[in-house]
Amino acid sequence: MTEYDRNEEPLPEAPRQSGWRRWLGLGNPEHPSTQAQPSRSSDNEGRYDLLPAKRRLLSQVSDFLIDHDLEILPFTLTVGYECVTGGNPRLTQRILERTEKGLPVTLAWLEEASATHSRDATAEAMAELVGKLELTLADVGKTMAGARDAAGSYSAALEGHVADLQEAKASDDLVARLTTLTRRMLDHTRSVEGELAASEARIDRLQQRLEEARRLANHDHLTGLPNRRAFDGMFEREMREARLAGEGLCVAFCDIDHFKRINDVHGHPAGDRVIRYVADVLGRISLAKCHVARHGGEEFAVLLRGVSVDEAWAKLDAARAELADKRLVNRVNDMPLGRVTFSGGIADVFACKSRSAALKAADDALYAAKNAGRNCIVIAGRTAPRPLREAA
């Protein structure tokens, strides 16, 4: 959840139509009673069925732009087209989730969500390619190692035959020619053996570089923390190991408060430095059973294994208090950044039905922490604290 997700006020409760959702067969979120009804009246259905395919598509894109009060721009037209045609299902799902929460889908939010999706897709494609290359190189390496061993055995056998020929009592021309031919074969085999050894060394170096590329693909370049893709893998592994060991497991989301304000007032370079500083503060709680990752934007994800939800809350709250006590200064221009804080939501993974349910519970708890005034940690399923004075 980004700053646009968490810190904007919900849309007014006044009824409004949501034509683009009806095109998806989801009805109007402001009117639950329409969920089970047909997406359009029978008259309208007949009218729209008679429209040419291009005109129906234009109507769907228009519904999307009108419902969200978006300007007619190449970017918004592209987003609308991808949503109604299913060309970008992940972005469509994020828009639906945001709409269900009553939050506006603005141009700024769409630009940020699209950029995040593009980065995630690129990282996933790169990681998949690296994985395939590693498997291929491993197979080639094994084949070449076997060929080199076979060449070595062949060389030893040839050397034995040369010695036998040299010791032979026969002195005719045939023995001499066989000896010469065998020596040439031995020289060639030794050359092949050397080339195979050199190729095997090159493959080893390439595999090392690919491993480094995989490590970079799983880490956030700004903070050095694991990224969202790596976090998903860690979550599956920690769930499996926690079940086997009979240990508890908690997942949390932490989001920097008023981060958009920091970027607007002090600029994106200062915002990047704030993200790195918060990453350092959260990173100090990392241990063998505690993992911190940058989930995207100004949001971090935390896994804590082997602790209860209350113990996990205490660790996160200590990090929150440490950050809130600081008064940061932008060293580039000596302007004070003021008090930088973060909010958090934490959930007991095994108290939820599934991994996705645990993530949603932590996300909802974070949303509750934002509504409670920010600068606090909320445990899923428990009452949030009374609204606090907003953090500076």
C-alpha cells in the first residue's frame, strides 16, 4: 500500500454509477444489491449487443474514465483499454481493491501503480531468464566435465598403446606408421582435454556472474534490502520451516507517514535518503528468524519467526519509537526534515486461513494504524488506538 493508498480520504458516500465495473461483471461497490443483478438492464443489454465491437470497446473505456473522473490522455486511455480487455490483470486488481475501499483512482496514483508494476514485471522476467541460464549452464558444465574425464582416460590409454608399439620387436614400416598416427591422436586428445578444461573454467565464472545477477534481481537497489519478489520466496520458506519447528510466524507491513509531503517539500533525492534511513532502522531488527524487505515505494514488509504476535509488536514498536525520537536534517541544504515516522500493521500468520489472508490482515491493520493517526503499530483483529495527533 502506497501513500496514495493509505493517506487519502475515502470518496463521498453519495451514490454513483460504476459502469466499468459492470463491464467486468462486478456490479457497483456503492450498491451491494446490484452485485447479484445483471450488469445492465435487458433493454440496454440488447442495445449494447447490437453495437459493433469497436464501439462497445470505446464505451467500456469511456465508462472507466468517467467513473474515475480521469482526463482523456494517452496514458489514461491505455490504462482503461488494458483494464477492460484484461491486458494488465494485476493493475486491474489493484484498481478494483482501491475502488472497494472507497479511495479515488487519480492520475498520480495510476502513474505510480503502473511504474511499480513495470519494475516488478521486469525483475520477474530477469530472474526467470537467469534461472533458465543457470540450469542450462549447469547441464553444459556437467557434460563438459564428463567429456574432459573421458578425454583424460583416452589419453592414458593411447600412451599405453604408444609404449607397447615402441617395445614391439617388429620393425616393419606398418608399426612405424601406427606409432606416428597414435602419437598424433594423443597430441590432439591432449589439446581437446585442455580446451575442455578452459571451457569448464569459463562456465564456472559465468555461473558466478549469473548468481550475482540473481542476487541483484532479488534485492532493492536503493536500500540493499530484499525486494518484493525475494520477500514472497522468504514468506513461503519461513511458513514451511515454522510449521515443521512448531514456531509462531508474524508478518507486518510498515509504511512511512506523509512520505508524499517529504518528496513534495524536499525533493525525491531527500525522499530516497529517508527511505534508506528507515530501512536501516528496520534492518537492525533483522536476525536469522527476522527478515525485512522493501515491498515497494515507501512500504516495507517484515517476517518474524519464533515469536508471538505481542513480541513481534514490541520489536516493531521499538523501531518505530527509535525513528520517531529523531529529528532529521537534509544535509544537502541543511533544511530540517522534521519528525519522520512510520505506521505498521501486524498479523499472526497461522491465525489466518492462508498466506494471502495473512497479508491482507496485516495490510488492513496498517490501514487502521493510518486511520488512528499514524505513528503506531496495530495488531490485526484488535482494536486500534484512539486517533493520535498527526505526526509532523
